[in-house]
Amino acid sequence: MNIIYTIIVMLIMLFIITFSLENTAPVSLQYLVYRITIETYILLFVTFLAGVIFAGFMGIVERFRLSRTINKLNKTIRELRRDLRANEAPSIIEDTHHRNLTETDP
């Protein structure tokens, strides 16, 4: 398994290196009065990284929301079980062996 992981990482690194070497053309970006010139591959990697960070943040928010929902549902279950136990009729245990003996005796 370790060898497969190493091969996959090496292929990804090879892709990143060849992609970077093929996309070195400068790109000029301007926003209002700010102007920046960077290489294409840097722009792509930065936007990819921003997307990964944003998606990770949204995943954390969703996990937090689901955790709160689970806690509320567990609390509701506990309350319903407590109510069920409180409203439950006491169980009557009969000794069937004793009753059978008394019914068959003359």
C-alpha cells in the first residue's frame, strides 16, 4: 500500500512540474488601481488553493451544523424515552408454574 501511495504522489508531482513548465506566460491582472503580473501556473495554483480552502471551510461549517442537529435529536430521544418510562404501566409477573399446580390439584 505504501508503494502505491508513493507512486500516486510521484505522478501528481510530475504533473505539477510539467504543467508549471508549460504555462509560464505572464498574466496581467488589474483591480481598480492595483495591477499585478504573475505567471499563469501560479495564478491557477493560487485559485485552486483558494477553492480548496473555501470548500474545507464550508465542510467544517456543515459538520458543525450536523453535529448540532445530532445533539438536538439525541436530546429529544432521551426525553421521549424518559416520558415512555414514566407512562409505562408496572409489569405484572405471574408465576405460571405455581398457577398450574393450583389449578390441577383437586
